Amino acid sequence: MGSGFFRRINDALTARKESGLYRYPPTVERVDGHFMDSGGKRYLNFSSNDYLGLAGTPDVCRFWQEGVSRYGAGSTASPLVTGYSSPHADLERMLCDWLGFESAVLFNSGFAANQAVIFTLCDKEDLVIQDKLNHASLMEAGMLSPARMKRFRHNDTESLSAALSCTVTGNRLVVTEGVFSMDGDKSPLSEIATVARHHDAWLMVDDAHGIGVLGEDGSGSCRSAGIKPDILVVTFGKAFGLMGAAVLCQTETADYLRQFGRHYVYSTAMPPAQAYTIRRTAEIIQTQQWRREKLSELSAVWEEALSGIPGATHTNTPIKPVIVGQSEPMLRLSEYLRQKGYWVGAIRPPTVPANKARLRVTLSVSQPKVAVLALAGEIKNMLEGEQCLPS
């Protein structure tokens, strides 16, 4: 009885293993922007999204302890029951003041926030137009929502304009990211906003990898580009070193999400201690400009060290992909680096397109310059040889 499920599961797992795409989460004893302990060994960590090096700082740890001491360990209910408390309200007000929006709605993850927006706002008469390289949470929401979805070529405003030119009886929602997580490149937000306005479309920006990193006060991609989207999603699991997300928008849109957004209505609210910690951490992000300055310095060091090396992609963000192509040589390079004491993200399809397997190197304020140079040197030496390159 039910043996068909086992066949389907086993066939899928076998195919994944045979294609070299099988993955398993490593057990990590401790991780921060500098080191990662796993399997009894210590590695230099070049794979986390802790760009500002805040996850393990004494201040942020102290904020957590203060929050738990004041508000307890959990929220105990969904926001519309008894899960919404003064730390949540304080965090929402701070985000609005900082980022220039009327309202903010908190979610437990960026995945939930993205899906809540698209599922809740879009109806069957609507059209969702997404950048081809948008995050899986956005793509899945677009495919599963009642709306029709189209994709435009990555960062291509002409392709976007063409996609928007079709006849639609409902509304149009353009969705892009501020910084793309696998390529590390920035969206041309000013141009995209102009095209969206021309076609009377709303613009939604997921700035998971831009908030905290870009702008003088860390206000992110949109402020840096001089635009204000209709919907801005920021997450707290990257530069903040924490977890959770917020949707910033007009008051009416926020009220609509609170009333009809199932990811909000039917989920236990984030712990008030977490909301308190996020708000206090945001104060550090806004005032400690030296963190962004150091990231820029490390980025320049990396770019210079790998200048001219095939596959080493130039970016203006802490995400530094090194495109190898095929999964097998990329995995060999990743394993070689691990033996040398470097933990670097090894990214394969379906996370990235076929023949675009890569090392996803991420820089953090916690990393010393000498470690960045050493890793760059190891990668350069291997890529200039033949043993790790695809045949």
C-alpha cells in the first residue's frame, strides 16, 4: 500500500546522485563570518551571508539575552491573536523611519514574505513579470499564484518593456532583486522603475542581499539607486546576522497583507526577543559605516588578486562568484580548498543554470585581508592549471 511513493522517492534520489547533484547539509558546531567548525575541524568561512560580521558579535548576543530576559523565549501565537507585542511594533516603526515607508509587516523568513506578497496581491487577471534569475521563493510564488507569469532577460529593461506591453485585464507587478544572490550583480533599479511606471505597473524589490550592505547608512539597493518601489522586502538573515523579514509598503497594502496574507495570519509571530534584537542591530548597521568601508576594501583586494582570471566575475558586492562550468571540476576545486582549510559555497544546478556551476565566495567584515588574499591565490593557482577545469 502506497509503494508508489517509495518508488518515486527512490527514483528521484538515485537520479540526483547519478547526476552529481545530491546534497546533504553539513553539521556545523559554530559558524560566524570568519571561522566555521565542522566535523572537528576549523575552516576559514567564505560561504556565509554574514556580510557585516554581526552574527557572533558580543553586542548582538547581548541584545538576544536582553530580549529573552524582558520578553521571554517565544511569541506563543500568531500576530492577530496574541503574538504581536511592543518589540514588533517598535521594529516596524524603526524600519519605516529608516527606509522611508508608511508601514511594515514582519514575517518569519524572506521566503514567507515573498510568497505572501505575490500570493495575496495577485489574482487570475493579473500579470507578474520577473527577472529570469530571481530567487526560488519569488519564482515559485509566481508559478503557483492565480496570476499569469512572464520572465524577462536578466537585468534587461528592453526585455522587461516587451513583457509589459502585452494586453492585461488586471494589474501588472514587476518583481526583481536588488542584489542577485548567485551572481552578486546589482539590478538597474532606476531604469526598471522607469519602465514599470511607464506601463502603470507596481514594482516589488527583494533586497535581501542589499540591505545593510549598500548605501551610507546601509539602507540598501533602492535608496542607493534613488528609487522607492511600491513594495520592498528586506530580510534579517544576511547582513543583520539574524533571521526574519519585513515587507515595507503603503498603509493600505500592509493592512491588506495582515487581513488576507495566509503566511502572516496562520504563522506564529517571530519571538519578541528576536524583534528587539533586530531593532538594536539595525542601530549598529546604520551607525557603523566602517563595516561597509571594510567590505569595499576587501572587495577591491579580491578583484585585484583575480583580475583577468577566467570565471572570476567582477561584482560591486560581497558576493564573488567564480564560474567553473561543469559540476564535477567545481566540486574537485571545492574539495581541494576544503582540504586547505577554506569553506567555500559549491553551487550547482538547479540552483544555478546548467553549465554554470560555481564557487560562491562571500566576503565578510570578519575576514582579515591576508585570508582573502590567500584564498584568491589558491583559486588562481588551480584555475590556471588544468586539473580543475572542465574538459
